[in-house]
Amino acid sequence: MRRVVAICAVAVMIGWEVPAWAQMGGMPGGGPPGMQEMPPSFFGSEGPLITIILSHGQELGLTPDQIQKLQALRTTFEREALPRTMDIRTAETALNALLERDQWDLPAIEAKVKQIAALQGDLRVERIKTLAAGRALLTPEQLQKLKTIVQWTPPPGGRVAPRQPYGPGGPGSRQPGPGGPPPPPQ
């Protein structure tokens, strides 16, 4: 029980993240369960934006050259993200080993948490650079059309409700919003 509580506490501190290669469409089915239910956002998307662009290539009017370059971006990112993702998992395994000890070495735990955060940050920056390169391949008209596609494209096998804003009535809020009264206090 103590181990589960410790792992949950650390998970909250470091913010678990879906591996980038899964978000970029490198995993069959588009990623782990729950990943498909996440509605992507155009301007801040870190999800499988390049995969979405490619899957809507005809609707966007992609040229063969654009398709080839987008596929190359996705493939390159997947190839480079896999070792980075494995580094993160290795560091998380080491962190779990530190947390399983009877006596916690807080400086070692803190260093490992910071190492994991740095690795995740580096991977996230590379993901964003790849997405920026993919968006740069599109014309202004294609980008405009993509905005409408991305905000309302349901995931495979499911549907997505319109995105809720943060703030009053948004996720985690106890204030009333468009969805009705706030949830009861726990």
C-alpha cells in the first residue's frame, strides 16, 4: 500500500506523460486507451497532429510532395523519440527503486525526479519542433481548413465532446459553468 501511495505521489509531482512516439501515431491504434479520447487543439496541439494532417490529406488538398515530407517528419521523430522514451522509462524505473526502499534518500529522489522532468521536457520540445515543421509545410488555406478538422475530429471508434474551457465550469472547477452546478465537495 505504501508503495502505491508513493508512486501516485511521485506521478502527480512529475506529471506522467504519454510517450511521444505514441502521440505521433507510431503505435497501432494511435496510442494507449484514453489517448484516443483526448480532443486535440490546433494551436497548442502536442498530439498526433501530423497523423491527423495526413489522414485528412485529400480534404486538405495535400500535394504528393507535402505528403512525402510530412511522412518523413513523422518517421524521423518516431525513430528519435523511441530512445528518449526508453531513457525516461529507465529513469522512472530507477525512481521507483528509490521509492521502494524503507529509508528514502530525498536528495537522490529529487535528483531523479528532476532528471525525468528534463528528459520529458527535451522530448516535448522536439515534438513541438516537429509539429512546427509539419505546420510550416501547409499553405495558409490548408492551415485554416485544418483548424476546423482538428477541433471537431472524433477519435477512431468514439466521439469527442466540444472542448471545455478552463476557469469557471472548466475541468477541476468547483464554480458553476455551462454544464450546471458544481460537484459536491469531497
